[in-house]
Amino acid sequence: MPELPEVEVSRLGITPYLEHQIVRKVNVFQRQLRWPVPLEVARIEGQEILSIERRAKYLLLVTEVGTAILHLGMSGKLRVLPIGTPLAKHDHVEIQTLAGQSLRLNDARRFGAVLWQAPGETHPMLAKLGPEPLTDAFANDHLYRMSRGKSAPVKTFIMDNHVVVGVGNIYANESLFMSGIDPRKPAGKISKARYAKLQQAIRTVLARAIEQGGTTLRDFSRADGQPGYFRIELQAYGQGGKPCPLCEKPLKEIRLGQRSTVFCNQCQR
DNA sequence: ATGTTGACCTGTAAGC
DNA sequence: TGCTTACAGGTCAACA
């Protein structure tokens, strides 16, 4: 499920249970995720979790001896439960705290990952990432400048982590709808002004989704508490064939880079 | 260099 | 009911 808002909501949800807590034990039940879970993650045992940060869709559990990095892939979920709660199917990794809580990484498809980052280093996977969309690092003219000379579709372009992070398939569809841009249009042929609009749309859509997800945070530690499945009204994604919210014409659904793409042929140019 | 496709893995829903 | 197929929120590696 996780796009950037889901990951951020997960971060906010687990922080009260993990920040400044001492790690009691790390258990790996399934080492084979996207990459083998590095043995070094056990080094956080006995360490205080100093902070829980997010970079792109990666969550960083920072300690003095190094940082455990979690990625949720397509189907990953985090849950905080009392230690001893029976394992669920696809619970692959557990981080226990001295206070008696257990962070569980559950991921049916195992596209998620656990990485290790030594103090003072930047993991190679994080090294070449584009700017965070919700910060000033995402400059006004960033998309425009990066896109010159590119013929790839603009939707593919904004989903590229080297361009800007955190724009997954759902929010790519939504932000292009919101800014009235045809997802198939070559990235290099879009004007500066239209990119400014797209940038605003990306920020608006992501920020709103985080707000919406925040409402579920109180229940985070409960076994049945889903860490944020957004009820925001999606205007485009998943709405193929239904009338366009703006002009009533049926929304088109196509594949772009093997990903489902929904847009209005009339409103998006 | 850039753009496109396959690969990783499981679950679910639809079609026959 | 059972079997087969397509698709699902990500993203890296390998191609042309």
C-alpha cells in the first residue's frame, strides 16, 4: 500500500512507541525480503532509538551505532503490539523494546526491505534520491529543469525517484488530474508554468493524504488498527470508466510503464 | 544517456 | 468448485 503518505503516517504512528526506547531484541523470521536482511541490524540491540526519520519511502531508526532502515515495498505494513502477541502470517521482522512493545514488519509480497547504514554514512540506496516533495528542497523550477530534453511520459518522469521522491502510482495519477496535464505527454515538452502547477498539485495531494491518515493514529497499536488506509476521495486513480468529476466524460484507463493510468482525455492536455 | 521491460513474491478477483 | 490469468500501492537491474 505504501506511498509516501502511508509511510509518513506509519512513522508518526510508531514514533510514540519507539522513540527514546531501548531495543531489547531484534528477531528476523524471514531473512529473504527484497534483499537479505543484513545481520548488522542486530547491533541496535541494547541501543536507544534516538529518532525515527523518513527519507522518501524509507523509514530510518537511528541509534548511536547505526541506522536500521525499513522499506515497505508494495504490501508492507508496520504494527506495534505487546511483546508475545502471536505472530501473524508474513510477519518477517520484529523489533522489541525494553518497555514491552514489539514493532512488526508484515509484508506478504516481500518487496519490502531492511537495510543497514553505519554512522556517518549514507546508504547507496538513499544516496541518489531526488528532493523531498514537501520541503523547500523541491524547488519551484525543479521539475522544469530536470525534464528538459526528456521524451519519457510526464507520469513516468514524476514517478522517478531521482527526479522527486514519494510520488507513487496513486498520487501521480491524482496530481496530474489536479493540474490538468495529460500523463502521456513527453516530460520535456511541458512549460515552466504548467510544471509549477503540477508541483503545487503534488504537494497538495500528498499533504492532504497525510492529514487524512492521521485520524487513524490513535489506534495504531491495536492488532486491528490499520496504519492509515486513506479514505481521501480519489478523483482519478481507480475511477477508470466513471465520469470525470469536472466534465462528466468517462475517464480513460491505459497502461503507462506497466502501471495503471487514469485520466480525462478532455480536461488533461 | 535514456527509455523500456523483466524481475522479485503473494494474494485476490475475474474469467472459463 | 477448480484451474488459469491478470493485476496490485515499488523500484532495481538488465536490456535496446
